Amino acid sequence: MKPPWEYPFLSDVLLPLSYLYLLALKGRSFLYKLDLLKPKELPTKVISVGNLTVGGSGKTPVVMKMAQWLKEKGVKVGILSRGYKGKMAKRGTIVSEGKNLLLGPELIGDEPYLLAKSLPHIPQAVGIDRFKLGKLLCELHGLQAVVLDDGFQYLKLKKDLEILCIPSDMEITKIRLLPSGPFREGLSSIKRAHLLLLTYWEGSEKGFKLLERLKAFGKPIFLANPLYEGLLEGESLIPFSQLKGKRLLLCLGIGNPYRLLNFLETEGLSVYKTLIRQDHHKWSKEEIERELKGVEAIVTTEKDFVKFPPLEVPVYRVKLNMEMEEAFWEFLKKTLYG
């Protein structure tokens, strides 16, 4: 099922609710401006990575790269996530103590699980109250920095750096807030960011037009190129060309499935069937097996795969990285550490 904003009639019907949502956002912002609500401060540097829209901004690979970069610099770093759709989000929990992955995706959410599995030596916690969990991680591990995953709308925490990820193919000619559109906030909220990171940059005409539009906000802007490294088969990485000629079932439950679909087709892969679901979809064995007739292999994302049932057909995960330009890292080093 597609999100409601992809159905024009339904999007129009839901528009009044978007105005109510906007009113709530403005009310919250007003309370912070009056200091009636104040952000709390952790005893460490907080680097927030967030977005303006629901899914598809490349936020998760950026969080991964940020945490890896800090770790390589010798910084004791941890990750804080909300744990969207995880059963432990309300209570809050430690996901990884920097050695072992303690809980599964059902409890902590697909993205935090993927982060913790990919970064086993970095402590991580998930939950709604990220101040309480951040304080706990700092006490347990003596953290010198925390990467706040999906932190742009989280105003309860004071941040040293606010990174806003904006996909270079984002459509800004018609902006509608949730639930009638994909925007969590309007473009005016960009003024809160310290820098803008244009993700999935491929130098398209649409990308350059967006870049020119964003320059008006007077924020530093950096580019991040998508790097599709190959396909993971177990723990082995194989080239996309190895699946050429095979009839593939593509299973995607991510923010922007069409971006990956187009890439695979340009690689010459034969997408025999496609299953597209909403972001964070939990896959069932039955829905996949119904589509397996004539299929030789399944291709999905790493995020989708953590919620996949056991199957007898080979399943390959697309390995996606995000390559930020060198100027981005130089800016971070100067801003955070002088």
C-alpha cells in the first residue's frame, strides 16, 4: 500500500489535518522561543542527523558514516535513536553496549537494529526520552560525542551540530505536511540547521535547481553521492552483474523505492516482479511466497532484510553507502573541535 499522499484525492481529503499538524508545530516552536520549554543538555557533544520528509533521505547511512568517522578519530561515540515501530521505544532500552547486539528489530526498530549490527563496537540506545538514555550512555561509557539519529524534530535536546539531510531529487514545488504530504516540517525550518547535506547527489538538472533554491537559506551545503557497493550474499559482497539474466523479485519497504528500482535497471538486472510496501514494513512469508513463481532470486535492502522471514529462495541485500565530499568532513572537524 502506498502512503496517502500518493493518491491525489486522499491527499486533498487529509489536507485539513495537515493544517492542524502545522498549528501544533508552530505552537511547540513558540513555546521554545518563549523559553517556556527548554532543551536539556547532555554532558557531551550532540550531533543530530535528521530530515524534512518521511523516509528516503539517506539519513541512516549518514548516521553510520558519522559514527564511524568519530570512532576512527579516537572519539568515544554512541548513537541515540527513537526506535520507530519498535516495541521498546516508549520504555527505552540499551541496544548495544559496544560489544554485543542485545535485542532484535521487533523490539528496537529496523534502522537501530541495522545500525547496531553494522557498528558492533559503538554503544547505542533507543527510546522516546533520548535525554535520559543519552545520560545513561554517557555514564556507562564516558562518551565524548553522541550521534542523534532522526534528531531534527527532536527539540528537547540541545545540539552542538544540526545536520539536515535533503535528497537531491526532493520535490519542493508542492509542499504538504503530514498526513496529506510527506513533509514533517516546512522549508522555513531549515533555518534551525547548521548545515545541509544534499544526499543521493548525481548532478542531475533537478538536483542543481534544488541546490540553487537552498542557497537562499544561507547555510553551508555539502554533497553526498550514493555508492551502491554491490549485493550481500550472506557476508560476501558480489557485483550486481552476477545476477544478470536471473529473474528477480524486488522487495522494497523503504521511503523511496523507485530510486533503487531505477538503479538496478540501469545495471541491466532483470526485475521480473516487484513488491513495494510502505517504509518499515514487516514482511510475511506468505506475501513473498505468493510472488515466487518463476523467480530465481530475491533482491532487497539491508533494512528490509532484518524483518525478512526464512525463505528457500536466495536473498540478496543491496549494500548502500553514502560518500560525502571531503569539505564536509573538514567543516565537521573545524566546527566540533576547532
